Amino acid sequence: NFAAQVKELRETQEALGKAKKDLEDQKASHAEEKKGLEEEVGKLQSAMAPAEGEPESVRELTTRAQLVERIQQLGEGVFKAA
């Protein structure tokens, strides 16, 4: 029985060691993923920052389609005024 208990203890220790290693690997992987996501958020925030001299009326436009629509509206206004 003693030999069986020693064998079981050794197997449990090996499993624990593997679990600890797997946990550390996952922590490292998640840290890298988090860093990548933070960089992406920074790029997106930078892209969404208002340009110098940008009118307040276009700051809420968040998509290209909204911007194109606004440009078309302004263009129509210019032609109607002419």
C-alpha cells in the first residue's frame, strides 16, 4: 500500500506541476492578448480624435457612410444656394 501511495503522490505532484505550468502559459498568453487589444484601442481612439479645425457638427459622425451622407447634404445645399 505504501508503494501505491507514493506512486499516487508522485502522479499528483506531476499533475500539479503541469497545471501550474499551464496556468503560467495562459497568464502570459492573456497578457500578450491584453497588450495587443490595448494597442488596438489606442489606435482607434487616435483615429477617432477630432482633427484640428474640425467643426462640432461632424464630431458625432462615426462611420464613413455618415460622413459621406453629410458631405452629400452639404453639396446639395451649395448647389441649391447657387
